[in-house]
Amino acid sequence: MNDLNTVVESAKAAFAQATTPADLENAKALFLGKSGRITELMKGMAALPVEQKKSLGAAINLAKQAIEAALNARRQALADAQLQAQLQAEALDVTLPGRQRGQGGLHPVSITLERIEAIFGSMGFEVAQGPEIETDWFNFTALNTPEDHPARSMHDTFYVEGGTATAPNLLRTHTSPIQIRHAVQHVKKHRDALGAGSDGLFSGTMPEIRVIAPGRTYRVDSDATHSPMFHQCEGLWIGENVSFKDLKFVFTDFCRIFFESNDLMLRFRPSFFPFTEPSAEIDIQFQSGPLAGRWLEVAGSGQVHPNVVSNMGLDPEKFIGFAFGMGPDRLTMLRYGVSDLRLFFDSDIRFLSQFQ
Ligand code: DAH
């Protein structure tokens, strides 16, 4: 019996020493395997008389059960330890802040441009685009700008390579060249459709030109309210009977919707632009809020000059209309109460994220 206790104790000790499942299975073989200690003891009983066989057999069985129980306990303990180790290795600190993805958003000027497009879109205006590098013809000459006009001077215009010595290419100083580009395309399209040829000014029937043209523009200028790159949005409505009163209602509607203010007042102040005659500067006045009571200039406008209508390929005796050019940057400043234009182009996320 003592022998058996010793076997059980040494099995327990061997199992306790095993630190991996493989070690444990090797230790098991020493006691329960084919030539393990218990198996050997069983074999040794063969020669004993029946009575002894019975009692010793029962005792060996008990010892065997004790060893199996110890084995199973150790197996479980090793499995638990392994699980714990794995959990620890893969531990996740859910109290740490997550990696943020950063929510993007539209630039305030883009928000304004989308708003302008939506409002004019609802009034039947399409959106046109043109190149930022322009020729002297589209930027100045076609728009009836005299050779000696101060806007052409090196101080106001960024000239770039290309073009001719007397008419170099430039960064467009306004979106007005798109008036000409778009109208010429429009006229060509409808002339072609009518099989009207391309000679002379067009005086046939065509759908009205009703378009806005937003985009980047450039001037040699930089202070709190001027940036060398800024935005403009051109408007053009040409038909057979489009008048100044149409300009007034279109622009008044636009401003009141844009600023969400029904009592916003507008003033068309006589002015001069080479490409319009008569011309007007458009001022607005808020009736409430921090800007109330002051006239604020928001656009230039006018009835398109007959020379410009001709340069569009249209007969000015038949076609007439209006144009305007406004500054989306300035509209954004007024809408949000921003006093320095340069903030829009510094790309400081602390400023820009306020508009989301
Ligand atoms: N192009 C002018 C500017 O940059 C703005 C302007 C005035 C556009 C009158 C127009 C217009 O279409 O009719 O100052």
C-alpha cells in the first residue's frame, strides 16, 4: 500500500513539474503508459493468489484513479494558464482614445459657390467654366477694354508665358472672359443646328443664354480684403428682350435667398465698366444684425455693351441682355461675419472647421 501511495505522490509531483501539455503527456506515459508504473504493477499481480489479487487490484485501481484525476486537473490548469497568457498578450485597453479619422468638410467659399449655383440653378441658369490662363483677347479686348485701360497694366495683372509680345497670356483677372467663351460656343451650337453657316453676326432664333460662371481669378493685390487669388462668379442672360429690370429682379431674388433675408435692400449705383452700358455697382443693405444700415458693395453689373454682343457672334440689333460679376469670397465674409479675407486661404483647420 505504501508503495502505491508513493507512486501516486510521485505522479502528482511529475505532473506539477510539467509546464507544457507535451511535458504533461510524457509524464503521463511514465505512470499510465504501456510500460508505466501502474501498468507494471497490474502485470505483477498475475502470479498472486486470487484473494490477494482482489484486494491489491482494488488498491491499484484506486491509485490509478487518483493519478488520472491529478492528470486531468493539471491538464485543465495548463489550458487555463495558456488562455490567460493569450488574453494578456492580446490585451486591449478600451479606455485609450481611438484613432480619429477626422471629418472632412467643404471650404466656406465652396459652400458659398454651391449655394450660388443652387439658387441661380433654380432660376434656370446653367454653370459654365473657362481656363484660368487666358488670352488678352478674351480677358480684355473682346470685353471692349481699351488698349490703354489701367487694368491691363503690369501692376494689376499677372502675365505669364505665351501669347504674343503685344498681347501676352495672363492669369484671368475676372470671370468675364467666360461670357465670351460660353456665348461663342452657344451661338456656334445653334448656328450648326440651323445649318446657318458661320458668316457674319447671328440674327436667327436661338434659346436664350442664361449662365453663371464661378471660378478663381487673379490680381496683383494683397491686404485684408484682397488676395492675389480670389473668386468671382459671372452671370450672363442674353435674349431678344432681356432688360435691366430682369437684372434687378434676378439679383434681388438671389441676394434675399442667399442671405435668407426678405427685407434686404438693394441699390443699383451708376458706374462704369467697358463691357456694359449702362453699368451699375450693386450694393446691399441689411435691415438687422451687425451690418445693418450700411451699404455694402457686392457686384458689378450692367447691360451688355453692343461691342461685346458682337464679339459673342450675335447681332446687337437683335440680342440684348445683362451681365454681372460678384465676389463669392466677399459674400462669404458678409454671411459669416469674417473680417479678413486672407483667413480663407491660410488653410488653418481651426478656422475652416468652424463652418462645418
Ligand atoms: N469683371 C468685373 C470686375 O472684375 C465685374 C463685372 C462688372 C462683371 C460688370 C460683369 C459686369 O459681368 O457686367 O470688376
